[in-house]
Amino acid sequence: MSVRRAVSARRALFVPAALALGASLTLTACGPDGGDAAQPAKPARSASAAAPAAPAGDAAQPTAGAPAPAAGAPSSARPKTPVAPATAGGGAAGTDEAYAYTHSCKADKLTVKVTTRAGSPDQRVIEVHNQGSTYCGLSYYPLVNLGSSKAPDHGNDLTPLVPGGLGGPPAHALAPGKSTYAVVDLNPGSGSVADVDQLNVLADDQMPNSDTRTFQLGAGAKVGKQPKVGLYRDNVADAASSTETAGRS
């Protein structure tokens, strides 16, 4: 299931000047009409995930199996953009939190890992780490879907419920060298779905679908009909608690 964002593209138009007939003075006029450059197409790509370490504050166990090539890109609604909190400022560019609210995180500056939460086999912990030297901004939660690695297409992948009334770029500030966490509850008591064995993750809802990472859920994973994903939080316990707000308006 893919998120596509319509992007307008216009070409600059240059109008040559008309020469006044019979006059010694030449007049030249130019009327540029600038516009946004067209974004490239958004194909899914293969991605690999390293064997994860347990996040601080809540031990996690590595998900069985190596990450598979990206198959489907997650989707979710994108409501209004949040307002950045006021800060004193005055530091070097990128060294304070306010910088994150105008500078979205880039995929090449992030690492994404997925682990099984210790003591909760039906929950997966998504850890996003900022490898860059400046703050950057993420959406309130990652875009996630779940599907089968054997499916010929991913139009029927499951999209988890998300916390209501939130979204937009960027909303969650991620400090340089720090990690943030989101938890996916695969089966919150809503029945089960067969042949779902992979989790697709897009760390920020403004990233192109080609930045989607795909992870295997591992043997014995049980996925319900309506999984949930919570908000990004600074520790796993808070991230897990926020899944309880998913699906609420």
C-alpha cells in the first residue's frame, strides 16, 4: 500500500524582448515563471536491517529472520502540521530543538531497527537513530503496514490504526546521536490473519516510498485483523503505552 504525494512541476518560461521597429533604442523583456521541481517516481527498494541491540529502558529480543526487500510502502492520513515550540535559540545551526521543526530527517542520516519487545511477543519495537550531527524532525509516528512476502502485490496489506488527530511534517524532534521508539501491537485481541510475515516501515511520512524498510516478523508471529501503532517516544515503555490511543479520534 503506497502513499503518493501529488507534486506540481512547471517549466520556466523565458519570453524574448520585442525590438521596436525604426527606433534606435532596443528594449528587452524577460518574464520568468519559477516553480517546484518535479519529484522522481517513488518505487519501493530493497533495504537491510542490522541485527538490533536491545533499546535502553526496555529490553528487546531480535526479530527472527533477515530483513526482506521492501515490498509495499505504508500509508496513513496526514492531518494538520503542528506548531514548533518556542526556544531561546542562539546556538549553532542545528544544535537546538527548534531546528527540527523546519528540517525533516533524511533517510541516509537514520538507521531503523525492528525488535520483538521482551515479554510481549505480539509487539514490535521500531527504533530510529539519528546518525547526523544536527537535530531533525520526524512525523508523530512511522508509517507502517503488514503483508505477505509471497503476495504478488501489496494492495491488501494491513494498515495499523494510528493515534487520531495527529500528523504532519515535522512533529517529533530527534537529537543528533539519539534514538526514538515506536511500538507496533500486532494482535491487540482482534482475531488473526494468515500469511502475514513482514513489516514495512517508513520512518517519516514525508519520505519517498523508496525509503521504506522491510523486516521479517519471524516464525510464530500472530497478526490480528486490526493491529495498532503508537507515537514516537524517548523510551520503549512510553511508546508501548501510546498504542492504546490508536484508533481514537
